[in-house]
Amino acid sequence: MRDAAPKTVYLAEYTPFGFIVEDVSLTFDLDPHKTRVKSRIAFRPNPEATDKTFFLHGENLDLISATIDGKPVNTEQTDEGLTCPVPDAPFVWEAEVEIDPANNTALEGLYMSNGMYCTQCEAEGFRKITYYPDRPDVMATFNVTVNGPHPVLLSNGNPVKTSQHHVEWHDPWPKPLIFLPWSPVIWWLIPTASPRCRAARSI
């Protein structure tokens, strides 16, 4: 497990991420112990970056598949994330991971509390949801699809499509994941309508 002690980062050590994220699409197929998260991320090289290392943060993720422009890639994984060779041109990264919200006791990323699915992305929680450059200077627009047998499925942004057990949301404003109130996958999924839920105040 990654050391939770904070690490001092100095401005003089800052280097921009080697790639610009143009668009992110996430699909969640909910299950208490085997939630599948599919990501589709459009990258292009950052002309202002000197370090072109392609590193995506990720912790406690079971990687099912990874492709670049539709072709499978071999990744090198560590406890903190993964890396792999990428083109020196715009490309699309796609990955599918499996996570266990019910046993996520860190209360970061996607976890369950009192029968509800909840997310906590600040400050480094998103890396426990899927592989991503989880740093505050990386901004993107988000499309989020949530599938699950629950009467309430919420995310940030504007609802695009809704049907039974399926919703799609689009957030058109580029933003980093560190800003929790505007994080693209902040949702509460309520399995049952209880008096406590009905009496809850808006926050």
C-alpha cells in the first residue's frame, strides 16, 4: 500500500505532464465487489513538455485490458500506476479495470457506505477508480455512463440519456479531478428509498 504520508513538492521541481488530455469517457458497470470501469481517453503530445514519459496513476486496480488506438498494448505496472510505449502523435487510450467498492475501506475512489456507492476523488482518490494522470494540472471534459439496478444514478454535468438502470452525463467544462465539488464522478447511488434518504437535505 502506498505511504499516506504527504510528500513535499517544490515549484522548482514542477514539470508539465507530457500529454494533453482532450476528452475522457468513463463507463461504470456497478457491482458491490466487481465493478467494471471502462475508460476511453484521448491524448495528444504536450508541446511544452520535455518529459514524454506516459505514466498513469492507478492503485488497487485489476487491469482487464488496455489498448491504444484499438490495438492491445503491454503495460509495465507498479503499485502506483502503469506505463507503456505510446505514439508521438494523438492517440486514444482505452482500459477496463475491476474494483471492489464494498471492501474499499480507504474511503477514497469508489466505495460503499450504508448501502450507497460514493466517490472521493480529492486529493488522489481517482487513481483508485481507473488509470489516469491524477494530477491537478491535467484538465479535461468528461462523459460519464453509469449502469446499475438502482433508482438514483447521479453524476456531474448535464444528463444526456436516461433509461432504466442507465444514465449518461456530459460535463462540458474542462477541470482537474482534484476539485472534489466538480469532480466528474461524484454520485450517490441509492439502492432503496428509505425515510432517511427522503429526509436528507441538499448539500
